[in-house]
Amino acid sequence: MKIKRYAAANMRAALALVRAEQGPDAVILSSRRSDDGIEVIAAVDYDEALFAEAGRQRTSGPAIAQPPSAAAATAASAMAQAPLAQAPAVAAALTATAAPAVTATVSVRTTAIPTVTAAHSPHAAMPAAGRPEPGYGAMQRELQGLRQLLETELAGMTWNDRRLREPMTARVLEELSAVDIAPDVAATLASLAPLRTTLENPSHIPMLLVKHLPVVEDLSSLSGGVMAVVGPTGAGKTTTIAKLAARWCLQHGSQDLALVSIDSYRIGARDQLMTYARILGAPMHAANSAEDLTRVLVRLKSKKLILIDTAGMAPRDARLAEQLAVLQQGAARARVLLALPAHSEGHALEEIVKAFAGLCPAACILTKVDEAASLGAAISTTLRHRLKIAYVCDGQRVPDDLHAAHRKRVWLVRAALDLKDQRLPVLDEAYFVRNFGRASAHA
């Protein structure tokens, strides 16, 4: 048996030296990294029994290598016909199979790849293609899971500590969350709550909402001129316009009122508005483009109130931009009222507000309040965007179910509290830890 040590810049070069000098039947006994590159010990005419006997007799000096484990030998045998191009992936599999302390013995013709142990190879966990191995991904997922567990535990400790140190703030957060107020809005309101209030009397919670609820205090700024009501499909825009028109007629008569429709999409939309116009005795006009709208408004310039009904579009509808452009170009001076359906969920209301933000609404109208299972989402949206509420609609009656928001402020908050009492409790400790513990833990 002929044993020789080879040194090269990398494993590929070392294996080339072994193959050139000892032939394709040479056996790699061990390999390790050195300051100059890779050091390989190879042998030809390898006799495992003789090698083991020599190893037992040599009790001192540098250890060359140990015979391969059964698992490593089996893996090496199974990979005997693996192509050279697949060598890096095979080496990684072999390294994972063999014990860390054992250096694999592999034929040069089958393993033209590094057999450096994982302890010495910085790239042992990465195959040649640059993609992590399954074991690497599992390690990442395990670390991520540990991090999430640690964050959850820290958030729980933070929330429990907050309840002990700031019982009043914690109580406010719990009460607002029960009303379905969004966590970010609840946290802001809790920071504004008075700290000298007894926990036994939680009346400060509704008063906190009443105080900070954004409403239009003076509707005189919305009582004349050109006004457009915009909003998503099904928000009740046409009915709301009919209520506004009827309210005007009761106070001023119909001679200074005109209705305009730019809704050319929904079937029967103009017929519905025309019906209301006939009942009220007011003229109704239609416009299909920005130019048409401009001409109609010029003809109606003597009217004291012009109400424009727009097409209902979903926030993600591709035609929404076209509809908004008609209104912006044809009625640039119109005051815009955004119809917000109070029965929608929080994320849907967020999309609506963002979709129509380009029109800079002067205020909003909360519609379908009578159909809402919770008013927390609507209140949260108006508070978050500082969007003032001009009117509240709680039914289909014209004009009885249209109310000035500043006169219905307390009623709206009480309605939100009543809806809370009708729902089963769905909030648990995890909700408060997730929403009010994590933020503090990461602050």
C-alpha cells in the first residue's frame, strides 16, 4: 500500500494530482484545510485490515484517518456511478450521513469533491448551486419559530406588566377593543384618556369617543353650491342624494335645486334619480363626460344647490380612475362627500378612503348604520384619517333617516356600545398581547 500526502489550492486540484500520480483506483484517506488550501492523504492498493492494524500499532504521531463508518460506506457505494458534475450535492449528502468525527473514504473516480468535515468547511451547508439544503431551511424555520416564541413571551410579559403599572390605560384599551375599535386607534385614544378615573366607573370610555369623534360642527359650509357624493357600489349614494335634496326642499323649496347624474354604468341609476327629481319638482340632468358635466353646470349656475350623483365603483375597479377624472375635470370646484357604508369591515373601509383620497373629500356620510353589526370599524376609519362625519344615515326613509352628525354624536357612540353588548365576547388574552404587548416590547 502506497500512501502519499498532496497539497493544492482547492480540492479539485488536489484530486487531479492524486488521479495523475496514483491512478483512478486511489483512495482518499483524509482531507483537511490548511493555510495554503487543501491537504489530502491518498493511498493506492488500499487494504482496510492492514490499515487498521497499522493504526493500532501507531499510538503516537498525527492520526491519518479512521475506516469509514458503515453508513458512510453505504452512501459512498450508492454514489459510485454519480456524474462528476453532481459531486457537490453528493458530498453534502455524504457529510450529513457520516458521523462528524469520521473522515469518509471515497474512491477518486466517484468523489471528485471535497470531503472536508462540517466543522472545517464554511460552505458545508450550501450546495454548489447556491441554494440552501433542506436541513438548512429546517434550521432557519426552527430559529424563526424560536424567535416568534420569544417575542410572544416578551409581549405577554409586557402586557401583564402594563396592566399592573397602568391599570387605567389597560382598562381603556380593553373597553375600546370590545367596541371593535382598531388597535392603532385604541392605543392613540388610550394615550389621551384621563388617568384619574376610577375603574369601577367606566363611563369615561364613551365620553372619550364622544369627545374625539370627528364631526362637522357647522353644516352651513355644505348647505349650498355644487356638491358631489362619491363612494363604492352599494354605499347608498343615490338615496343619500335624495335625502339631501328633500331636506333642502323642506327648508328652501325646489326652485333653486338641481340634480345631475354622471352614472352611465349602472342600469336604472338615472331612472331612480329622475324619480326622486319628479317627486321633489326639481330638474334632473345627465352628463357622460367631463365636457358634458362642465356644460351642464354652466347652464345651472343660477341654482343655489346642485347635487351630483356619481357611479358606484369598487376601489379596485379599473374604471374608477376614469370616473374620478370626469368629476375632477368637469366639476373642479365641487365639494365632495364620501359615502362610507358603516356595515363594511375595517380593511374594506380603508380601501375606500384611499381610493377616493385624490378627490380630497370635505367630509363623509356614514350610510347603512342600521345594517351594521359593529360601528367600531367605521369610527376607527374616520379617526385614523381625520375624516369628519357630516351626516349619519340609518334607514331608507327620505328624508327622515338623514341626521346631522354633530347632533348624533352621543347616539352614534351609544349605538356602538349597544352593538358590543349584543355580540358574544370574542377577544381573549392573546388579542391584547398581540396588539398591545408587541409594540411595547419592540419600542
